[in-house]
Amino acid sequence: MIRTEIQTVPVSFEGAAVLAAVLVSMVAVAIAIQIRVMRGGGRDFLTASAAPSERPQPRFWPLLSIATFAFLGLAIFAPLGTSLSVSFMASYGGGLNWSNLTLANYQDVLASGSALLPALKNSFGIAVAAAIISLVIGFFAAYLLAYSGHRLRRFIDVASMVTLAVPGIVLAVGYIFWWNQRWMADLGIQVYGSGWAIVLCSAAASVPIAVRVLLGAMSQTPGSFLASAALQGAGIWTRMRAILIPLTLTGLLSAGLAVFATSVFDLAITTMLQPPGFPTIPVVIDEHFRTVEYEWATAATVVVCLITASVIVAVRLSVRSLFRAYFEIAEGGRKQERRQTA
């Protein structure tokens, strides 16, 4: 029997603030260097391109293919396969053999009194809320970056990249300092100590993902489409609803599902901001790993991954079925654009 002793370390907000300041300073230096290097460059997109009739074959392609598959096997498939095999073991120390294989771990994970079931509800609720918030903010930010010449455009671009580089644990520490102030409690604002703190922090960490995905989608929608609609008297909301959203629906769907998937398993943010009596998937799984319950933890991980993948596939199929006309509009717009640039 493997025994582990978990030592409790007193919380030091001052030390956390110092380390967070160091990390943020490093990120600020990196962003400043990027702005300096890219100064004077515009944000121009190629909306169409000519493709050669015959694609050139790279040299040493067999060696490159072997190296790529070897890296993917060692970095992704081998760890995932090992975790999957451990989830079927009665005892991790017993090794992978027929006498040590069992389905009891999955039965324990899915049992009515399992700690995973309430965590599933909380984490999926957080992920859905974070996806909605980040999509709304990311859509408007991407619109300003792609089509607007506003003077705050550069600031929006930098702000949308900051949280992508700032570690989630640093962002969570900042949320603790901000939402845990006495004057907020006096005003009745109780964000810290509730699930909304995790939702807001997850959304803030995911906004850069939504912005970058939506920028790629909007780069395929020429600004001339929106300008033509404006000349016909369409307001900005009409242009967004009738032109931009249908043409970028694929990007909206991809961005929302990407944020959803990353928010479900965000350990750093949920560990720092998890309220008492509010279990989440990453924390529950991490606690079982810490107590050397590898079999239960890996089984729970497999179950959550399968559920998350099923939700993503179901949402994609449902959206494409419900908004088939929008996808046809987007495809027609891209075909018209290619004909114009041919």
C-alpha cells in the first residue's frame, strides 16, 4: 500500500502577488517587443488565393511523416492509451493483465453517490456560461479588429492577447484580490465565493481564443459586403444579423466549442476559485490523483472526455441541421468572392 502525506502550507497572498507580478511583467515585455517588431504593419487578410494545379511535393517527405507520427505517438497517443488502460485495472500495481482488468472503476464513477456527478453539472454549467460570454465579447472585438479603423484598435488587439499569455493561476489570483474586497461585500456584491467567479475568470481566459478564431472567420468575409449593405441603408445591427453572423457561423460554432472544451478541464482557475461545497471536474479528479486513486481518476477522466466529445459532436450536428440555410449562405458568399477575384 502506497501512503502519501499531504502537507498543508499556509496561504500567502503576498507571495502569490509577487510571483504573479513577475509573470505579468515578463508577459508585458514580450508584448512590447511584439508591438515594436510589428509597428507599421497592417492587419490585411487575403480573402482568396490562386492554388497551383499540382502541389509541389516536399523533399524528404517520408522522413518528415515518420517524425511527425512518432512525435504524435509519444506525446499524445501513448499517454492517452496508458491512462485508458489504467482505468480498467483493479489495482495499478497489478499491471496490465487479464486477471487485473475490471469495469468496477467505471461503475464507481457513474454510481448515484459518486463525487463526479455533481461536479459534471457544475463544470458543464461553468463551461456553457463562459462560452456564451467569451463569444459575445470576442465577436465584437474581432469585428472592431477586422473592419474598424478605430483609434483604440491597437489597444483592443493587445488586450485580447494578454490573458492568452497570462497563466490561469495568475488571473485567478487577481480575481481573488479584486472580488474579495470589503467594500464589495458592503455593497452586497458576492462574486468571490460563488460559481460566478469561475465563470468570469474562465471567460476572461477564453476571450483570446474566441477572438483569434473569429478573426480567421471574418477574414473570409470582405468588408465590401458590409459596405454595400450600409449603402442600401442597413444599420450596423442589421448588417451583423443578416450578413456577418451567417457568413461567420462556422467560426462562431468553432470558437464556442473550443472555449467550452477548455473550460471544462481548467484546473488552475477552478482550484483557486472553487467555492466550498461546489465540486468541479478538474478538482475532483486531481484530489483522487493526489490520494493515489489512479484507477478511479483515470476512469473519471475517460468518462468526462467521452461526454465532452459527445456534446461537441451533438452541438455541431444540431447547429448545422437547424441553421442549414445560414451555412448555404456562407458557402454561396465564398463562391461569389472566388468568382470576383478570379
